[in-house]
Amino acid sequence: MMTAAELMGEGISLMVSGMGFVLLFLFILIFAIRLMSYLTNRFFPEPIKPLRNKATTIASTTANTTVVASSGVNDIEALRPIIVAAIAHHRRQHN
């Protein structure tokens, strides 16, 4: 029969070895994810977006709205009037 000290020692060694295996697995997982990211970007790069002029306009005739997008305007802010007009149009159609 094992004593309490031996049981405690076995428990601690089992805990440390289990934590070590989990840590090793996580390192392998991080390496695999980084490798997949690198390979994906290498073989399937994102298309390069063309630069817009400062006077580029995005014309939206939805509800007589024209949105002017410059390099300093956030895209979400530029789309806000279009979204509002689409919601208003939807409400008019279904009321």
C-alpha cells in the first residue's frame, strides 16, 4: 500500500506531465495555424484594392441619396444613408 506522501508525489508528477502534454499540443497547434496562414496568404493572396481619388463618388440613387466617399470618410459612415434608405424602402413596401 502506498503512503499519502507517495500518492501526493504520483499525483503531482501526473499533473505536471499532463500539463506538459497540453502545453506541447498548444504549441504544435499555434505552429500549425501560423503555417496554414502563411501558406494561404502565399498561394491565395488577397487582391490589391485600387486606390481611390479624393473626389471619387459612390453614387446611390436609392431614395435620391448620393454618397461622396473621400479618403478620410469611414466606409460604414458612407453607407449609413444607403442603409437608412433601404430600411425605409422595406418599411414602405411592407406597411
